[in-house]
Amino acid sequence: MPNSKESHKPVPQCYVLGAGEGEHLIHFRDGGNIFIKVDPITGSNNLGLGTQQLPKGSGIPVHRHLHKDEAFYVLEGSGTVTLNDVRCSCERGGTIFIPKNTWHGFSSPDQELVLLWIMVPPGLDGFFRETCSRPGEPRKELTREQINAIALKYGQEFR
């Protein structure tokens, strides 16, 4: 017999989102657009999915997820992904798989890079909500220590 907590979980619902739909956030570091499209708030307790824009000259610092696998699909542009200190080129149409505990980061020195991210189990969505701002709101001013503390709440650490 299922416990009462399980029997009261809402049943996930199907939905379709367009390219510019989802929860829109502005990244705290580079001002890039983030769209959270699938996560526990929208009905998936098993995965998170969204898009992240890395403006020209920006990137994602090297970090790792302690308990989560992550995959990326390059929607637009090109750049470099670093996987455990090995730099690899990535470009439109490319796929990157990152098992848990793998150090990784991105750079987009010459052009914008737009990534579709998938995380199993979810958690990146929560990190983004705590560190990023909604369009029209002032960008959050966070110290490196504050970012690291928030990241650790979601099983993520930066080098």
C-alpha cells in the first residue's frame, strides 16, 4: 500500500512550450537568458531541462555536480567545453554528456553560445532561481562565497 505522502503527489501533466516560453531568468554573471522548461515545479521530479545563452566573451566557470548527470545540446554558436581539464570544441548540433562528479565548464570567446541543458535528477533549476533575476529586476549582486554556498545546497561545487 503506498504511503500517504506518495498518494498525494500530483500526477504529472503533459505540455508543450515554444522557444521563448518557460520560466525566464537573467543570469547573475553575464546577463544571458535562461529558460527553465521542465523541473519539479512544472511536474517532473526526475529531470530538469532548459536553455542557457552564453553571450560572446562569457562562459560557465569550471564546476561539478556531485549527484547529477548532465547533458547539453548546442542550439546555436560554438565555443569550448572543458571536461576534467581537457578542452574540446563544441558547435551547433553537438552533444555533450557529463557524468556526475566530472569537472566541466564552457567558454564562448568569439560568439554567442546557446545550450539546451538536461539534468538528472533536477537541481540546476533551483540554483538558477536563487542566483538569477527575473527580466526587469536588478541583477543579484552575489559574492563568490554566496554563490558557492547556494551551489552546495544543490550538490554543485566550483573550483
